[in-house]
Amino acid sequence: MLFSSKNVLDKTIPVPLYYQLKKIILEYIQFNHKNIEEPIPTETEIGEYFNVSRPTVRQAINELVVEGYLYRIKSKGTFITKPKIKQGFLSSLDNFYSEMHKQGLTPSTKVISVTVMESDREISEALSIPIESKVVKLSRLRYADQDPIVLVTTYLPQNKCPDIETKDLMNRSLYDILETDYTYRIASAKRSIESILATEIEAEALNIKKGSAIQYIESKVYLLDGTAIEYSQAFYRGDRNKFSFEVKRE
């Protein structure tokens, strides 16, 4: 066991033992347990090492499971959750490939479908176009190190990007295609985020359980002249993504 000799529980202070143990286990899984494919020590082993009851150990581990640091596999043990990907998506217009490369991850994309359809009221309002206008619907599953991270459906006004369905949407960034092939200048975006539960569709695509917490983000992207060029609906795995943004006081 790789717990440090300095990791001891102090039974003389008013801090609950399970909480002290939780902090020790958290430090252990962050800095000492290198192989996430191997389970951490069992509840019995941890209890014997620190001379505490098994319920105390279980409470500490349960909280780390709830907080997303650990997960259990029946008959196999307790494992460390893969670290969350820090997303700057809410505060920048960087593309997915660039975001992943910055974190040392290998991005890839699976194009699920590309179709031309007539816009309904929701899509028309988002893109400021008449109802039943022709739009390109692009559905993609994005990966980081071969793990599915986000399922995204994008709508683009067809008259502003004709034949975009013939472009290499699997290996090229959509923004790169819009700016390089169509000479647009993407300038701004409005985004909203909320926590929802995965339906069967999102769960199957993202390899998670139905009802798992996911982050749903709607985006409206604009060109320099204020024209809407993209409306997207993205479903991010809650267990693999962490969003951050900078707020400045005016």
C-alpha cells in the first residue's frame, strides 16, 4: 500500500474520522495510485492500515464516488475515474481539435449524418431565417483519446455554405472549413448550459448509462456582420468534462 507514513488519523480532534480518511484517500488517488486500470486498496485493507471500522472507510469512499473521483465495479473493486477534460468552450471560439491538443489529448470525429432539411420554428429563430428554409443538419460524435466526449448536432443555413456536406467533416474543423473554404470570419457566439439527464440516444452514443447527468449546451455563432452562421445542440458527458470561464468585473 502506498499511503505515506505521514498519513495518520487524529482521533483527538473534532473532525470526523471518515472525513480525515476521505482527504487521505483523495490525496492518494491523485498522486500515488498511478495505474487507473487497477483497483485501489479494498475497504478491509484500508481499515486495517488505519485501524478504523469498515463503515468509516465505506463512508469516506462513498463520498468520493458521489463526487466523481471513484467508481465501483461489482466483484472487481473500486477504481479511479478518468480525469475530467477542462473545457474552455464557454469562454472562447476555439475549435474542438485545438482544445483537445492543448491538453495533450488526441481528438477524432465520427460523422453520424449530414442531411438537408427544412427549418422548424426553433431552428429558424436561432438562425434568424424564415421557417422552412433549407438548412444543413450535421450530427457528429467527438472523441478524446478514443473516448466519446460530446454528441453534437449542428444546423447551418444551406445558402451560406452550399455543398458543405462534401467537405471533410471528419478530419477538419467546421470553423476551419467555414473560414477557409467559404472565407467567412467568425466573430462571436451566444451559449447556454444546463444539466440534464441522458436519454437512451445520448447514453448509447456517449457510452454511459441512461439517466446519467450530462451537460447540454446550445450555441448560436455569428459572423462579423452579425449574421447567424451556426446553431448547435451539444451533449457533453458529465463524468468527463469540466467547464470553466473567466469573468471580469466591469
